[in-house]
Amino acid sequence: MPRKKTDPWFKKESISSGKVEAARSSENWEKLTSSLEELSDARQSMYEAAKNGKRVQIINSMELADEVSSGGRYLIRPPLVGRDAGIISNSLHANNISAIVLCREPTTSLGLCPIVSLGSGVMVRVQIEEPANAEKPTCAWFDHAIDELGDHVLSKMNTQSTPLRQLDYVLAHIPAVPTHAGLYKAAIVLCQTLQAKTV
């Protein structure tokens, strides 16, 4: 059986992730800026690959998750939880499958839909409107949920803290919403602020 061709963004993402970690550790803000730009580009390529024209697919059991063999948008539902979504997302990524994975929790008493995503030791949760058809959430609704998660992260950033603390906050949350371009832009602005202070 021929080996599946790997999407080129995977290698680019892996290299860029390593560069981001190294640049942050050495406090090389100029290098961190360029590395974040590379990482953002790679993950946007992944996002575009996941937007494959297919509908949002619902997963509510690990057995269903094990059967996933192609990229796309995946919504994890109860009884599965955010941790399960993280496991599924990591597994798809390890198998070089271009996929975006979100987790929804049970509808709140206000009729809202909680969306959850995990990052580097952090959890992001935001409540949005339920999809018009809970069994067939649209791609537009799914993409809106991603936007809301990323915007929520930015809204919770303590702008009174130092630029370095703000940067580390954003870097910790990027893995939770890896395709939200605004998070990378915010991190890059903070890198530029830190770079200006060292000149």
C-alpha cells in the first residue's frame, strides 16, 4: 500500500515550533518574531487543508475517533470531554492528518453552547450560540467558534502586566487555538515591544 503523502505544513510547523521555543528561551525577540510568523503561516496552511469542503463531523466516542483517517473539522461531543478532544487532536496530528478539533460541552441553562480547547497547561472555554441544527453544525458556525475562542484569550490578557508576562500568556494559549491569527499578531507586537526596549 503506498505511503500517504504528508502535507508539507507538518514539517514546517515542527521546525517553526522548535525555533519559537529556542528564541523564547534565549530571549531573542527578533528571532521569535520571525519564528512566530513562520509558525502562523504553517498553521494557516493546515487550517486551509482542513477546510476540505466537507461538513463538520461529530465524534462522541473514542471508537469513532479511531476511525478518522482524513482531515477536516471535528466537533467532539459528550460523553467525551476536553481532555478526550486533546488526545484525538494530538493523535491526528501525529498521523499527519490536517484536522481542526473542538470540543463542546452540554448546553447551559441559558441555552448557550460552551466550547472548550486545551493549551499548554491551560484550558480555554467560551460560550456561544448553539448551531441552528445541533446534529449538523455548519462550517461557518465551527469557524466562528474558533474566532470566539481566540478573541476570548486576548480579552483575558492582563494588559497591566509586563510585556514579557503578556507574551508568555499568549504563547501558553496559542496551542489551544493554533489557527487563530490574532494570537500570533498579538505575540509579535509584544516581541517588537521587548525588542525596542533592548536596543
